[in-house]
Amino acid sequence: MNTALKIILVDKNTGRSAILRRALQDKGHEVICRMSDSTNLQDSNETTHADVVIVNADIPDKQVFANLTDINKTKPKPIVMFTEESNSEMANSAIKSGVNAYIVNGLEENRVQPIIDVAIARFREFQALKDELDTIRNQLSERKAVEKAKGLLMQHKNINEDEAYQSLRKMAMNKNKRIVDVAESVISAFELLE
């Protein structure tokens, strides 16, 4: 049994969106917001607790992709796009704007659920990779700060690398702080002296 999802649906074609809404409701999902265009998509995404965004556009334009990019910067969620026509530029724009499932000429009621499932899985995988990358970048940044602080201590106190590290470690323990926080304080202090 699929989990019930709250969905924002963007489609200017009312007849087509009614069919899609019924297909979603048949699977236990709820369209909590239906929009004829993507102009206020960012606001709707911020104010609703939608789980998925579905965009159904005959030919998506640059504004649609810009609005999807904004969603991915502020409050990311799985995005499915159905389109009637496509070219490589549109496909690239879809990928860059965060679309997780890009379906050309394939809006059939029986395919909607599997497409949503794939979009959610791809979204979660991408978010996990993004979180891992952020963690690694943070660790690298912290390590750079510790290395810089050690270098400053070595230069100004005329000590070796191990002594500089032990000095940072001792300060961190004495102040009950993380070594990176002490390292950043040391760097700030030396910058004030210059």
C-alpha cells in the first residue's frame, strides 16, 4: 500500500488536470493545491506541506524551470514533470532545476504512481548524496582551520606541528570547546594582531 501524498499540481489544462487529480485520488493521494501556472509555486510550496510537486506542461518555458530551481533552493521536494514535447535543452533545464522524473508524452493514469515512486526514490538518493557532500565540505573546512591555526602557532611560538596541535587541544579541553572552534578563535586573534 502506497503512502498517501499531498501534491501540488501545476497544469493550465483544466480537463487534463482533472483526469490526473482523479488518478492521484484513486491511489489515495490528495491534490492540496492546483495551479494553472508556476508563478506562485514558490509561495505555495512554502505555505503548504506538500510531499510532491507535479508539473504538467505542454512545452515548459524558462520561467517554469526558474520557479522549480527556487523550490530546490529553499524547500526541496520530489518533482515530476510531464510534457508533450521535449528537446535536449528542455531536458537539461529540467535536470538543472531539480526535476526527478521527466516524462515526455507519457501521461497515462496507470503510469502515474510508478513515476511518482521513482521520483521520490531519486529525490531521496540525491538528498542523501547532497547531505554527505555537505558533511565532507564541512569537515574539510574544519580541518583547514585547524591546519591554519597550527601553522600560525608554529610560526609565532616557534614550535613544531605536534606541539602546536597539543596546544590547540589543551585550549579546547580547558574551554570545553571543539578544537575547530578554538582554531577559529586563534586565527581571529592573529588576524587582529596583523
